[in-house]
Amino acid sequence: MRPKTHEYDTELRIDGELVVLDGVSYRGRTVLREGPDQFAPLERWAKGVAESVGEPVTWRASDRGELAARGTVRPGEGSQNRRAL
């Protein structure tokens, strides 16, 4: 049996602003497998960016304009704030 999937509008934000790094905006459409860890890929995506920029990053997933899920991840210790450099 094939796992069910769903497509969401997704984005990453820092302090309420859309993340744009090196001219790339972190917004798009993402297909996720339904299930208990459905949004784990977005958390990993946000964690990688948080580690890179050294700031908390909020991920959001929307379905037809309605917020489906969101979360905020923080960089680990020793991460340097790239925007402050």
C-alpha cells in the first residue's frame, strides 16, 4: 500500500520575516507523507538553517491558506550568528 501524501505551502521565518539567504527565499510547496512524523522534514530543514544563521527559525505549513502546523527550532550551542557578521 502506498503511503498517503499531502502538499503544503511551506516557509521559514526569522523574527517574523521570510528567510532569504544568498538571494534564495525559503518558501515553496512541499509534499509530505501523512503520519505522526509528518512535519519532521520541515523541522530538519529549519534546524539546518538555524544552525547556519545562528538564530531561531520558525517553519510553517499551510493548506489552502489555513495554517496546518508550525514550530520553532533553535540553533545548537556554538552556532555563530551569520547575520551579525
